[in-house]
Amino acid sequence: MIAKIGKGGNLYGAISYNQLKVDRGLGKVLGLNKIPETINNTYNTNLLYHSFIPYLAANVKTEVPVRHISLNPDPDDKLTDVQYIQIAEEYMDKMGYGNQPYIIYKHTDIDRTHLHIVSVCIDETGRKISDSYDHPRSMKICRDLEKRYGLIPADEEKRSNNEVLFKPVDYQVGDIKSQIASVVRHLPNYYQYQTLGGYNALLSLFNITIEKVKGEINGQPREGLVYFALNENGEKVSNPIKASKFGKVAGINSLKERFLKAKEALKNHHVKAVLKNTIESVLSISKNESQFKSQLIEQGINTVIRRSEEGRIYGITFIDHESRTVWNGSALDKNLSANVFNDWWKEQTAEQRQNTEQKRTITLSAEEINVEDEKEETHRLFDFLDKEQPNDDTGLIDGLGWLLPEAQGEDYEEQAFANRMKKKHKRKRNQ
């Protein structure tokens, strides 16, 4: 069983992502802990979200209070709902979340049935639950649960042997050709990549890039590759070096054969579903591109984004170092394509800029009123709103379950300010 722990600040987004699966008949609420059950066992995002508010309000300083965990048994493990619940409860208890509110979701949107658990790391007293060494602790707990429930063990060799045995190119050291050779000659032994773009994305982690070149030999068209070293800013800092200098393994023909083999090997591989689930769950709790990439790095996944000169995202690649596989976003799912991320983060940036301007305006107005207790209330409100406030469920996330529309429901900051102004005018009239 493989566990992935996502950490973020968007609780409403995490619940919304899972509830959309439930609403579409692709999942269900399997269990609740310290959250009231309904008579008919039906739930919505707002109802579940409000069960966590007392915990979030007890500690508004923690920037990433949300935990969105996925538990992924082997596809051949046959488990009942009761066993799924028991596994989830034991996992959460051993991770230190046994007394926390959490929701257990069962997802059946893919062949690989799996669990998602949404919780927070702040207890009812406002204390933050420690997440130190949570990754090795989680791995150990998964191994114990595999034995206890007779689950098929995860690939221990791949999971424990994640160190890459070669270093990124350092152009300042010199002998760039030898440095590049030490990477490209051995990389095929460790990673599977399905396209030239995926291969180039992987190389970029080692400060290397490639370009196609075309020409003619004896009147026949030929194509090849040249390699460059990159600096820390991703800029070329070396002359082009022909692929032939590094042997056949670095040439275009050898790579094409490797692409075909990788596509066949990964066509029905379980890692595709696990990686897709992990990316979606992290996206549901991250507030911007930086948080998204940082969260995936914590789970051993690099994100390589390609942008045009105008700043538009035209390519996104995910490199999973546990399975040693490289995936274009669109190959994992159409909702993980470059265009989706470009539009999503573009909307986020605009919304965050708008929220910043609103907060600045409201703060200035509060200072003009010069009412100390109201100013203090406003600041507390801003701190809480920074975490996130829920919007109305109407028309929620038609296309992407983890993406909230730019504008839904009421503007809580504006409404709060308007209410205070009404009180102020009322006091003036009564004087």
C-alpha cells in the first residue's frame, strides 16, 4: 500500500474535490471521525467544512493546516468497506490524528480503488500536531498494515532506493562533456520516459537540455540531437555537443525505441493512477503554483513547466522519483494538461491580486473610522479569511472538481465592512 500526504491551506477545496466524486457516483463517504453523521448519510461540502471551523479558528497562525491523504492498496487487493475503514482509522491513529475530525472517502473513478482522507493538523486546543518525519513514519505504518491485513506489499526496492547515483552538471567546474556523459549514459537505467519532451524535462533536473537538428547526408534527410549544459537559471552555457559523442544510447534512434518500450510498459501501470490522484489531491489544497510544486517535491515528484515568451504554460511534466517514471500532464488525464494549469493559475493570480486590493481598501477605511475594537475585529477577520472561506455550493466546479470558480457566493470582507458602516451611521443618528 502506498500513502501520499498532501499538506496545504485550502480545506474547502480538498472537501469539494472529494464531494464532486461522490456527487458523480464515483465515490462515497465511507466514514467520519468526530464529525456528526446525517440521518440519510448524505453530505455536502459546506456541511462538512463547518465541522472543522472550530479547529481552524483555534490556531490561525498555521499556514498549512490541511491534510489530504491518499491510501492506495495494490489493484489486486480485495477489501470490504469495513476493512477499508479499519485500515484508514488505524493509519490515522498511528499517525497521531486519531482524535482529529476527518472524512474517509472511497474513490472508484479508476480501476484502482483507493481512499482519500481529509483532516486538519490543529487539535481542539489550537496545538499543531507535529509532522516531523511523517514520511518515514507513514511508510512504516503502511508496511505494518500490509502484514496485518494481508495486503500485497508495495515495491520496496523502488521505494527505498531513491537516490540518484549521478550529479547535476556544474558548468563552472569544467569538463562539461564528461559531466553530461555521466548522466545521459546511465539515465536510461533508472527512469522511463515516453516522449522527447519528457526526456528533456528529466534532463533539465541535471542542468542539461537537448535540441533537434536536421540536415542531409548524401541527399538523404537526417535528424539528430545536440546537448547543452544549463546554468541555475536554465540558460545554455556551453557549445552544442553532438549526441554521437555520448554513444548510441544518447542518439535519436535509440531514444525512439526507448519511448515505445516505455509507453507499452506504462500503458496499464498502477503508478499512473497513483500519480494522478496525488497531483489532483495536492492541487485541491494548494493556493498557487509555488505551493503546488513544493508539496509535490515533498512527495518525491518534480514538476517541470514550459512557458512561452509571453508567459503562457504550453507544457507540464511530472517526474515521480519513487517509480522512476516521467509523465506529461495530458498523458495522466485531460484535466492535468498544460492549458488547464495555465488558466487555473492565471485565475488564482488575478483573484489574489483582487483580494489584496480589497483588504487594503477595507483596512484604510477602518483606520478612518478610528474605532479600535472594530479595527481589531477586522484584522482577525483578515487572518481567518487568509485560510479560506467557503462559497455557495450552487454550480460548484462544473469541469474540475478541485478548482473553485473565481467568484461565487458573498464577498465576506465587503459584507463585514458594510455591516460595520451601518452600525456607525446608526450611532450617529442616535446621538
